[in-house]
Amino acid sequence: MSDKVPLVGPEDLDNVQPGYLGTTPPPGIMPHKGQRIWVDHPEQLLAAVEVLKAARVVAIDAEFTQVRSHTQNKVASTVPRLALLQLAVDNYCFVVDTLRLGDLTPLLEVVGDPAIAVLLHGAGADLRVMAERGLSVAHYYDLEATCRSIFGQHESSLAAMLLRAFNIHLDKSLQRTDWTRRPLPPAMIAYAARDAEVTLALYYWLKQYYPDILHLHENTEQADKVAAWIEPFLRGTSLLSPEMAVLEAKEQGLIHNKAQIAADCRSALASLVHPMRRNRLLRLIADLSLKQLTPDIIDSLHAVTSEERAGSARTLGRLAAQSARAEISQLLQDPVYDVRKAAHTALRNLDNKDGRVHRAAPTRSPDGTRKWVIETEKQASEAEDDKGWKARLRAMMDS
């Protein structure tokens, strides 16, 4: 393949063929529907826990509503309120009335046991509302994230995956219903139970055909071995810019020179496994303009997960890594739409770094006249770099 590809303009991004273009394993057969049990008394919950503890995987889905609350300053906000918790294992699905049951701590024997894997489809909101009721999950898989790694973000919803994996259409007509009403009609209980049941079925399908990618999305309480200043960026909780984080780490003695910044990021890139954390690291590398890591990132263009392939392409484009042009161009044929689009964007960025002439926006002088300054992309980049935080960062690390 040639090292040169045609210039890619903004209009070409609109022509990237959408959808997943790869192959898909044959549809599976949904397992036989098990017994559905309504749980709204403490003794029923204890009995359910005894059944759930015997399983190695438990699929969980939560139904919650947004409740409006007011603070002392009369500031209104909405907070999620857990209304139902559905827990499915082979042959059983327990639908727990979390409004009537004030104490859910018996479920900690299930969700807090590292030996039991909790299955969630779109883990974020469910984990938050469960944690608010004292249920911290020790070991889980996010199946939505797993499916996104394989088929792309627009193909990873539960409805889309059930159509792909089992050739069945998922009815979501009751998704926005009022789950706080009591008693719940049998149709709503069945609807709630079904989401947990099909999540369990989808896990078995993914485990059969995509075990390696599923394993990458395993979340445990075991911490990754990365530099302390990098960790907040991997969690997505950093309140500092990369520039300020590096400065603070230097003041704390965690960073001693510029070489250590790259070394810490290279070490993290070599040790991290979880796709989301790897993708956030790639973004940090781009923000810090660590061009010396280009060879490491080129290797990630061949990653098994789509978000890492896309993230690597975007990072290399931002780093102006012309040496990666040929391998990025190969991603134009990737089966996942997100990756193809990222490759187009990266190639466009590389083309914009080759010294083509760009016209700056007009500026108004004090006498009212307007003027334009024409400069090459390289000149503009150097000027911006001298004025920007990258130059300040270099000065900090040289001191």
C-alpha cells in the first residue's frame, strides 16, 4: 500500500459508509424462560440470595425514576431513585421491589462477592443507583461496552444486540413507564424481568464467540499499576488539565524530568488492559504531545477492540505522525464505522500538518481597518505552541 493517500476533506467524512461491515456469528437460540419471582418481603429476599449465591454469574438490570429534590437554597435537581432490581440466573429471575424493601444489604453476599460476576448492559447508571442503596459491585462485566468494542457504538444497544445475536426484536415500549406505581401490573413485571434474562443470554453468546474481548471488559477491584499522576485521567475524574497535573506531580516529587512523563505513559500503555482506560490514556498522550510514543501507538492500530483502534488513529493524527499514514489508511477498510471515521479524521489531520497554506480570520486594527495574516500550518502550529501550554510545560520540566 502506498504511503500517500488522497487528501481527506470535511465533506468526505459524511461519505463514510455507516454500520458494521464485518461478519457476525450465526444467531443463537434464546434459553427457555425460567421462573420469575416477585420479592417484596425480607424473608423472600433472603431466600433469593441463597439461590443467587450458588451461581457464578448473575445478570442484573435496574429500573429507576428521576425524582426532583430541593436543597436549602431552593435549588431543584433530579436524582435517580431505584424502583426495581432484577437479578437473573439460569432458570430463575428475581424481581426485587426496592421501594418496599428498605434494607437491601443481604444482596451484598451476591454483588459484593468477587467470586460472582455481575452482568450489566450499560453499567454506569445501574452501578450508581445500586451504590446509593449500599450495593457496591465487586466484580462485573459491562456487556454494552463489550459489544461496542466488537461492533461499534451505534450497534451496541441491547435491542441491536438481541437482533444480531438471536434474531429477536426487543420491545422497549415500557422503558419510560412509571416504575414507582404499586401494584405493578404483571406485564410490567414480565417486562422488567426480561431485560435481565436476555442480558444473561447475551453474555453466553459473547462468551462463546468473543471470549477474549469479553475478558478485556472484566472489572474487578484490583488496581492497575500506573503512575499516580496518570490514574485520575484513567478514571475520568481529574479536575486538572494535563499541564497542571504534570506541574503538581513535579512539585510533589512524582515527576523529575520530561523523560519520565513519556516513560510513565509508556509503562501504562504496556500494562493496561481495560479498553476504556487504554483509550483515556491515548487521549492523555495526545494532550501532552508525546510524539516519542508514536511507535508504541502504531502497534495499537491493530488492537482487537474497535475503540482502541479508533483512539490510536485519532492520537496519531493529533501527533502529526506521518510515519503512521500507511497503517492508518488501512483502517479505512475496518469493519467498524467508528474506526473508519476516526481513520478519515486522522488522515485529514495529517494532511493539515504538511505545510499547506491557511488563511487566518481577519482582525480589526485600532484605526478600524481589517487585516489578514497568511501563514503555513507549520508556522501557525509553532506560533501557537510557543504561546500555549506546551511551551510552558517544557519550561517547567527544564527547570
